[in-house]
Amino acid sequence: MDQHEPPRPSPARTWTVAEASRRLEEVLRLAQEEGPQVILTQDGTGFAVSSRAPRMQVPAEPGSLRDVLVNSPLRDLDFEFEGLRGPVRDVDFE
């Protein structure tokens, strides 16, 4: 591998449902450390277990919606939304 080439992510490991159930802590640890882990159901369809932690650590780009929300002086504002109340009318669907 070239020194300037970024490291390639390791391929996702595949688990059966029974195996993933028995080794859940390992599946979750590997998802965080190595990336998505694929769990195959009996019919052969699968779903991935992925860690969200790295995404949450990414800094917000200046001017992005995330940046505006994270740095808003109103972010800790506590309010209750009661919903909209308006007149109710009968609707004939015939």
C-alpha cells in the first residue's frame, strides 16, 4: 500500500442471529472499532449494526444548520408545545 493512500476500512463481518445474540457485546464493540457488522436472518436477508459515536464527534461546519443549532443561545430553552386547536367540522366522504 502506498504511504499516501488512506487506509481501507475492513470489510464488515457477517454474523448469524444466534451467534450475534450470544456474542452481542463483541458485535457492538466491533461495530464501534471496525465499522458495521452484518447480521443475517434465516431467510438470508441481513441488516447492519453500526456505531453512531464517531458521527457525533464530527465538528459542525461553520454556517451549517447543525452549527446554528449547537451554538444557538436558545438551545437550552425549555418550552411546552400544546399543539394547534381549531374549530372541528364534519366532513362528508361520499
